Amino acid sequence: MTPAKTSYDVVIVGGGHNALVAAAYLGRAGLSVLLLERLDHTGGAAVSVSPFAGLPARLSRYSYLVSLMPESLMADLDLDVTLSSRTTASYTPWVRDGRHGGLLVERPEGEATRASFAELTGSDAEYDAWRRFYAEVTDLAHAVAPTLTRPLPHERELRDAVDPSIWDDVVTNPLGQAIEARFTDDTVRGVVGTDALIGTFASLHDPSLVQNRCFLYHLVGNGTGEWRVPVGGMGAVTDALARAATTAGAEILTGAGVSAIRTDGDGAEVEWHDGSGTRSVRARRVLSGVAPWVLRILLGEDADPGTKPAGSQLKINFLLDRLPRLKSGADPAVAFAGTLHLAEDHSQLERAYAEAAAGQVPSTMPGEVYCHSLTDPSILGDLAGSGAQTLTYFGLHTPAALFEADPEGAKRLAVERAIASLDEHLVEPIESCLMRDADGNPCIEAKVPQDVERDLAMPGGHIFHGDLDWPWAPNRSRLETAAQQWGVQTDDDVVLLCGSGARRGGAVSGLGGHNAAQAVLADLG
């Protein structure tokens, strides 16, 4: 396909969910917009696929839950998307003195949650500490969440709006200090800490505080931090965004891999290859939905291996003919309905980090499991009602470096250890519950950072395009231009970030796209 024009107000590079959000906002404002996507479809990491031959189940292959997308954004764009709450927040199987049990956190928390804490810890003290901590975190979230769709506040504005103790615990000091000071039980400490490590390779005591920033992003969305299931899968979200963008007048070209962006102060020329030849258009502004590391290459810099991001996750999708029974005796429909934590005691997380940092696949693999089909049976297609279920496993402390020397061998070992961490708590091994596809193969699909980089061109397979930033401006920041005010600036005034690499990017939020669009509108009028 060829574009309808030779010049546009805005050209957007990349077709992930943030790029689609930006296209929809800008098109609605009356600007001419061209979006260029390398693959034959839009959606980036937020897509649904049927990976198992002959079976209709549609799985969220990469991104899998929505936590940060503001309800105001969804309303602005008239998105026909339903996000469903999970009835269970989390369930954490444990083994103490040979006895199997589980720590249940309901949504909303009730008597069963209190009793579950008491069974694990022997009193109500740990649950009381849990409630105090998350009440304070909620106060912080309530202060931060409304700012995410506004120009950046300075750090001091938010610091002054919350209790100093929770600011110190989450923002100033390594999160591990607060976890160890506030909680005594190893399992409880781990459940709290795991939100700091999703896609982030760090100790809970890392002085860089990258784990603290990850923790905040996972708990701040809409002031609640609740992770919700998109009905129809992640693809339903990006399909709705693509409709919003095209309805608003944006042009979308797929199969258009951008190869160069050349700026001249007044605008830019964007060049791409469409499979048959090289094409180009002019733009007043360029929005980059690709990672900043990739953007620098498109702008003419040499690739710098030393600054390339490195992801840290193991994603496994399963299709089961039934949910497995747990040794704790918990109802699988309750235990698997939320986030099921595996090998995520505080001590296990720190040991796994140390092993991975030393170049070894963790001997006990920490990770978590989600059964989206319990909340949204529609993703099963005509398998719904048969007992079939999907499972998604997300493994921690599996940095890209582990898979460089022996990609297939290390991946196979990581998957084996992930399954072992689940099987430890099951009456029957998970393999006995796997469906088989039309070719007789077990329904299991695994992705490591190298797979994500190959499939999605995310450098290093880093799901956030690089380490997350605090969602505010440092106190001495210059916020003179619209791009700076919205946290989407680059070194070139013509080019803005609109993806996960923006200051308030990361996760399936649409914030990068929203904020880049606001900066363009403020700049171009």
C-alpha cells in the first residue's frame, strides 16, 4: 500500500498500543496522521493469537493484563472494551514442615483472607501489617494516578502530598528495607516484593531503585493498581484502538518497516521499505513507538551494544483440558482465578536473583500463574464449558544473558524448572492436564527475551523498552517545551517518544501515546 499523501502533520513509527492511542487522539483533533508498522498487523505486544494448531483458544501471547490504562482514556476514545475484575487477587501455595497450605488474598479482602494469614503466620499481626502497608500505598497511588494524564509534576509536589514514611519506603530507600521492616513472614514478604520484579532484573535491595519504580507502576493504576482481564484477550484492546484510530482519520500502513528518520529543524523525512521498494513521506512531527535504543539507530546513530536494554522474563502459555488439583486442597477455580505465586518467598526471590546474576538458571524458578479463562471464558472459543482452561506463566529472574550461550538448552531448562515449581504444589503434574493440538503436540508455548526481540523488535526483549522512570520530573528538571512537560522529549524537537520508553510509559497503559499526543497538540496548536 502507498500512503494517501506525501506530507503529514504526524508520522508515527511503530504500531503498538501506545502508537494507536496517539493516532486516535491526534486524528480526532483534526491532524493528518500516518502510522507505519513493520509487521503485517498492529498491536505490538498486546495481541491475541491461536498458537495451537486446530484449537480455537485465543491467548494473550505477550502482554496479558491491563493495570494502568486510565478509564478516562478509554472514555475519551470510546473504546468498546470490557475489563473484568478477577475474583481472587492472589493465592500462594506454601509448604511448612511437610504440610501444604495456601495464602489466599480475596478481592475484596474478607474473613477468608484474614484466616489464611493467621493459618500461615499463627496470628493476625502479619495481616494487620499487610493492611497498614497497602493502605499507605493506596494513599500514594491516589496522589500519583491523577497526574499520569497531566503535564509532569515535580517530585516535591507529590512528596509533599503523602505521608513521609510511605514516600521513604517506596521512593527513597530500596524496597527490600521496608518489606523486611514491616513484615516477618518469608512468604508474605515475597508476595509483597514480587510486584517490584515483573520484567525487572534486580535485587529488592538494589541501590538503583529500579525495583521500587517497577513496584510503583504495578500498584498505581487508576489509584487502585488492580490488574484486570480484557474480555476477548489483549487483542480486543488493540483492535478497539485500531478502530478508534482509523475512525478518527488516521492512516495505518502495515508491512512498513521504517529504516530512517531524517530531521531538518522544520520537520522530518521518514523512510521505510514496503517489500517492493523504498518509500518516504514528510512530517511536521514524528512520534516514536519503538524503544529509544532503536530510535537512535533510525536517527542515524550507530548501534551501541553497551546501552542496549536487556529483558528478564520467561513467558509460558498452556492450554489445559482441566485445572489441576492442589495438594493444599484449595478449590482450583479459586486458587487459579487470580495471581498464583510460585517459589516467590522473599528468600527464594533473592536466591534466584543471585543465581541468575552469576549466570545460572535459578535452581528454584520464581514465577506466577494466571488463568484468564476463569474470568473470560470467551477466549476458549467452542472449548468453553468443556473444562478446558488457559494458563499463563510469567517467570522472574530470567535475564536475556542466561540464554545467549545456549539459547535452546537454557530455555528448555528454564521451562523445566518453571513447571517443577508448579508441580511441587499439584496432586497431578501439569503435563497430565495439557491438551494436544491437531498435530499431537502438547499445548505449551514458551518465550524468553530473545524470542520477544525476534518477534517484536524490542531490543533485548525488554518489555518496558528499558528501565522504568519515576512518573514525575526531578525537582531541577527544565520543563520548558511541551515535550518536556509531558515527559516525551528526545534530543531532537521534531521527534517525540510515544511508547513504553516515555517517562510514564511501561505496561499496557496507553499513557505514552496519550501524553505524546497532548505534547504535539500543545506544540502545533
